Amino acid sequence: MIGLGTINIPALRRGQNQSRSFQSSQAAATLAPRSSIHHLRFAIHPQVSAPNIETIVSLAKRRGFVYPSSEIYGGLGSAWDYGPLGVELCNNVKQSWWRWMVYERDDIEGLDSSIILNRLVWKYSGHEETFNDPLVDCRECNSRLRADKLIDGKCPNCGSKNLTEPRPFNLMFRTHVGATAEDDPDALVYLRPETAQGIFINFLNVLNASRRKLPFGVAQVGKSFRNEVTPGNFIFRTREFEQMEMEYFVKPGEDEAAHQEWIDACHQWFQSIGISSGNLRLYEQPQEELAHYAKRTVDIQYRFFPEREDEERHWDELMGIANRTDFDLKTHSKKPEDAEGRRLNPDSTEDLSYFDESTKQRFYPYVIEPAAGVNRTVLAALMDAYSEKTNDKGETRVILRLHHSMAPIKVAVLPLAKNKPEIVGMARAIKRSLQPVLRAVYDDTGGIGKLYARQDEIGTPFCVTVDHQSLEDEAVTVRDRDTWEQERIKVADLQTHLLLRLAPEVGTVVVE
Ligand code: ATP
């Protein structure tokens, strides 16, 4: 149902929110008069996030966020390329996570380890033996399927229940290093299926170089690879993806409290980048789902599938926060022994234990691991930001209400007349002056209404329009993506004005 709406415009500072009603107008898409604030009246669809992933797939391709990879050769199942706006959005997600995780805290260091590690890392981490999905074949249509993802034991392609018994399928991609024979077992290596192991094997390096004491963490962002049996749902499940992981090392006994703190902090972080709490939920993994090393794992799920009938199936994993106990540091250490006194890891040359000066005790730290996917975060941000607005003419516009920190472009500078060299020159100069402090673009590829619509659809928070009057009064019109409100601002004040309005606490629009 479409209804007339009232929106709250957040004021520049917290605690000053005020509700204002807007008068509709087709002027929404045109340049407003030079008076300070222009009131608009419009209809709002109650829907405030994407109705399904398909809606985002077409927007993403049309506007240059994400393209199917290798399309001119027929594509490659589950591979996607990030276009001009997609790469900016991915970078914003990673930068925001890094700033929050590493810069704003005093107990986390950063790391960038190799994608290809010594094969023994994956032997002792348990991945060679246990990083498997249960694979079944459909005897009717020959599809290969993940047994744990079947609904009612049926093949999703043909509905048959005539399936083979599940068998383990290892998800690690194999390759070979050096100019050796393909079947030389000494040359076998894997592309990492998670970034975490690169952190564990560098535990002593970081500890010694940074002179850290527990608790402290090591964060890493990078590509991981899994030969998923059934990739799909756009960028939700791909074979090549990016992870943002952090391993937080704590004293045994302090692990449970630290785990809960990280669950709460991560839940909060997703909201801080604009994802609404109503589309997020916490999922406590039941005992039978836990990885063999985990004491407790809580997933943060996002409502990726709102179109599904069964409410329970709306949700899927955005990130996992696991208490991995002391499994990882112990398994990569040379000292631990079995009951008969044999070394559990005869290949390691180091002991990754920690000496606590205050208690004079040596032990293996417990590890709390918040692990999020960049691509799933990008998908959640896009779905959550998607909204539609219909004007008086019945035209429906897509508005991507991305959080300001996520918007690929912060400001578009638009000349009202592209055949007037003075206006074009002024607009280009304004763009150049803004660029050192925020991502700005210049665009003169259409009429002003089209340009506004395009920027709304890609989530640009502000458009700055240079018109004939600007040449005389040294002022421009600043248009707000979410309200279509327009304000006349002196060029000399423009940068400060935009930076204030782009501040993190501004930018949410609440539809009443
Ligand atoms: P799933 O159960 O969905 O396969 P997982 O529990 O195996 O995921 P983790 O090993 O906990 O995933 O990885 C941490 C995060 O990495 C996930 O929450 C997700 O955001 C991301 N991720 C994992 N696998 C993929 C994939 N194939 N494609 C995209 N992102 C992924």
C-alpha cells in the first residue's frame, strides 16, 4: 500500500530531532527556488528495504555496483565483479570495520598474511580432515547438493527425494607451487578458506613485536576461497569472497565475558553502518551445529530472504562470533603431547603459549573470533538501504538510503546548464575543492531531474547544483537525498556545511 508520509529529519546534533511534514511537488526533481528550504509532499511506500535479492541484482548491474563475472564468455557460476560504485562500497565497509576494530580501540593490532600458506597449517588446523560439506547427488536430475541445506530432504531442482547417501566433500581449493609435476604431493597447497589461521601462526610474531599483554586481538581483512557445493543468491555465497576477521586472545576463564562483549559490540557495529536492528537477529548455534573446537558460537543473521513464506527462513548468516577455546594455539604448538607422551604436532618449531608475568603462569590463551563477510555486509547494506518513493505523477523512484559512511559518492556537483562555460567552470572548481576531504563527482550528462534521480538511486547523500544565480551570489543549492529538501549555501561555507551534515549521527530517516 502506498500512503502519504511524514518523515523525521534528523537534526545536525543528537537530541534535536524534529518531525516535519513535507508538501509534495514535482519540483522534487527540479531545482528549487533560491529560498532556504523547499517543502515537498510525496507518497512513500511503506516498504523500507528491498523485497528480495533479485531487486538488488538488477539495480547493482544497472548502476555499476556488481556485474556477473566473465559475462562475455557466458559467466562463471557464482563469480561477481565489483564495478565503479561496488568497489567504493566494499572499501567503505572494510575501512569502517578497520577504523572501529583497530584504530578506535587500544587493544587490537592489524595483520595481512599470505593467501597460500604451508600445507601443514591446514593439516594441524583440522581443515584437511574436517573442512567438509556433506554432499549428495540427486538420482533423478544429477544435481549435486549440500545435504544439510535440503528442505524436507527434497532436491530443490526437481523435487525428488531419490538422493544418494551424504559423503564428505572438502571445500579447499587445491593448487601447486613451483614448476613441479601436478601430482607431486610436496607441491600441493591450498588457497586459504579463512583468514584466521594466518593470525594464529603469527601469534608470537605480533606478541613479541607489539609487546602486548592479554587481552589483545589481531585483525585481518582479505580474500578467502571455498569450493562451495551450491553457491548462489548473488554475492551471498560465492567461491571467492572477502572476510573481516579478528582473533581476540584472552586468559582462560575470561573467555565467556569477552565473548558476550564481542557479540554485543558486533551487533551494534552493523547498526552503526546503517543496517536496521529489525533486520538483524542473533542466532545461538545449538550444540550439534558447533564446530569441533567451539565452546559457543552466536551468529548475527540478516533478513536476506524477506520474500520467503516461512518467517524462520527469512534469515541467514551475516557473521559468526565464536569462542574457539585454546584449540588453535595449542594445535600449532610443538609442546602438547598425547597420553603416551607423543608430540601432537611434531612439525611445529614453536610453542604458542603465553607467560603471564603477574601470576607466573604459562598457558594457551583462549580465542574469541568475530568473523564477518565483506560481501554479505555489502548485500545487507544495499538491501537495507533500498526504498521507493512515488511522486504526484505516479512515477516511482528508487532511493538508496545508504548510511552516509557507506555511500560510494558523498556529493555530486551538477551544473544547471552545461552549455554555459562559466557555470561548468564553477561546478568543476567546486568539485575539485571538495575532493581532498570527501568523495565528490562532477556530472553533466543529463537534465537536472535525471541527474538527481540517478544520484538518489546510487545513494549519494547530497547534490550541489550550480545555476546562473551562482555566478552572481557565489551560492549553490544543496539537495538532500532522503528528503529532497533544498537549501541555498554560500560556496565559501559549502565544505563545512557538507562535512557537518555527513557526520555519522546524521543520515537516518525514520518513516512514521
Ligand atoms: P555458511 O554457514 O553460510 O557457509 P560459515 O559459518 O561457514 O558460513 P564462517 O566460516 O563463519 O562462515 O565465515 C565467516 C563469514 O564469512 C560468514 O559469516 C560470511 O559472512 C562469510 N562467508 C563464509 N562463506 C562465504 C561464502 N561462500 N561467500 C560469501 N561469504 C562467505
